[in-house]
Amino acid sequence: MKLKTALLSLVISLATNAAMAYEWQALPDKAPEPADNPVTAEKVELGKRLYFDPRFSETGTVSCNSCHNLMLGGDDNRSFSMGVHGKTGGRSAPTVWNAAFASSQFWDGRAATLEDQAKGPVVNPVEMGMSDLEVAMNRVRAIPGYEALFVSAFGKDDAMTVENAARAVAAFERTLITPNSRYDGHVNGNKDALSEQELRGMTLFDETGCTGCHSGPAFNGPAMAAGTGFFMKFPTYTDNDYVATYDLASDKGRDGKHMWKVPTLRNIALTAPYFHNGSVQTLDDAVRVMAKVQLNKDLDENQVKDIVAFLGALTGEFPVMDLPRLPATAGWSIIDSK
């Protein structure tokens, strides 16, 4: 009798858990930060200037903001960003907004932290094109005005280093978060925050299976230790026209296994074109593609419209962003135009 009662309780418990709705989460108003690089106002001010400064690219034309435009959705709305000498890469620039909530960086997750990621584009021959990180840092050292900013952020002892430059940029990027979307308002108890269509889309987003990957407050998967990364195979289902039409499989992603970091869906309405190769121009088509190649499901037009409406409600509140005054080189140029 006791065994039957225990089994009945277990069945009821499992059924109850299965019936429970997905746990929707609001975006925190502060991003996580590592113990060895706490965010300070001084680091943020330095990092902001470095982020917007194009002078430590080979041609003096490309800054972090060139590809990850903070006046837009944190990307550049191009399939492939343009770097030095008009070169373009093979992957679309991901948004930098809310990147601090990811446990790895780049589409393939090859950078464990924002600090690691900040170094990569500087020496990428297609992006900023510098031959060496120290060569790039020497340009920063040669610009009057930067030393005081480094000392203020990191103290007087050997402040102007590559590592500290990366720490400053990462600290700045940890302030680039967009909470208080209408979705967040709904999760926080505002019953009028979402329209009926957006509420339908929210339910359909879960029932279709999208939350299997796009979960958590940033819709980029579960919280994980820095450097771990949350990856999924893409495309999963290849017996459809979308894979060839949008060339989804030629780039094999992480370790050549078609594994990709699950990107955030925050502000997704602002970051077209979509996917790692920027091949899909509209959010409507991106929803259709994802449903088919990841879940093997065909959505009708009304379902697509409802999910797109919900995704639009993930556009958050952007912090006020004033362009910084960069330290000047009065009377001379640090860029060799030859």
C-alpha cells in the first residue's frame, strides 16, 4: 500500500512538473563580472574610448564600434562586416548588447571571456589588421592623454598593458545591457505590457520548442561558467530547401561539427540580417528557417507573425550613449598613410 501511494505521488509530481509553464525570466539590470576585473567607473571611461578609437587599426579606420555599432543594435546590419582595406569576413558580426550574459564569445565560442574577445579583432587581418597586440598597444601608448586614463583605472605601476586595455574594454561592454523591455514588464507583473498577439507568440515560442535552446533571461541558454559556452548543432534537420537556399552548412562552425554558440534573442528585431552568415534578410524568414531546420516544424503565416511580434517585445531599454572625446595627437598623426 505504501509503495502504491509513493508511486502515485511520483506520477502526480511528474505530471504536475510536465504541466508547469516554462519559467520566463526578466533580464537583470546588472551584468555579471569576474572577480579579477570588477567594473569601475574609471575602467568604463577608458574602455569606452578604446572601443570607439579607430587609430589602433592598421589603417586608422576601424574601431570596435565600426562592426558593433552602439547607435544601432550592436551590430552593423551587414551580412559581413568591412574591416581594413575594404576586406570582409565570412561571419556576421554578433550584437555586443547583452554579450556580458554569454558564457563564451564569438559565433564558435572560441573566446572564453569578454577580455579574451577584445584582443581578437585587433590582430585579425580582415578586421583591424594589426600585426601584433604590442604594436597596437604602442600606438595607444604614443597618444598623449591615454596614460592618465590607464593610471586612473589601474594604478601607476605598469598600467598601459595589453591586458589592461582588454580589461577596460570588457568592463565597458559589461555596461551594455538592455533591460526593461515590454517582455520584462510582463514577467515582472505588468499585465498590460504585452498585446494579445505578443502573448500568443510567447506561448507559441515555448510550445514550438524554441525555449529548448533560447532560454534564460538573455534567451541564449542556461547560465554557465565563463568559458563553458552553450552550443547547439545548426542546421540539425537538413532535408529541406532552406539549408541550400541560405548556405547554412558550408561553414562548419566549432571544431568542424556544425556546432554554434546559441545567440541572444534580445533586441533581435534590430539585428538583421540573421544567422552566422547573415544570409536571411528578415525576421519572419528567420523564424520559418529556425522552426524547420532546428525543430523540423512548418509554421503557418499567423504563427510566424505571432512569434515575430513576441520577439519584437524583447527590444529593451538602451542606456544613454554619448560619443566620447578621444585623446588627441595635436599637430601630428599617428597613422602612417604611406
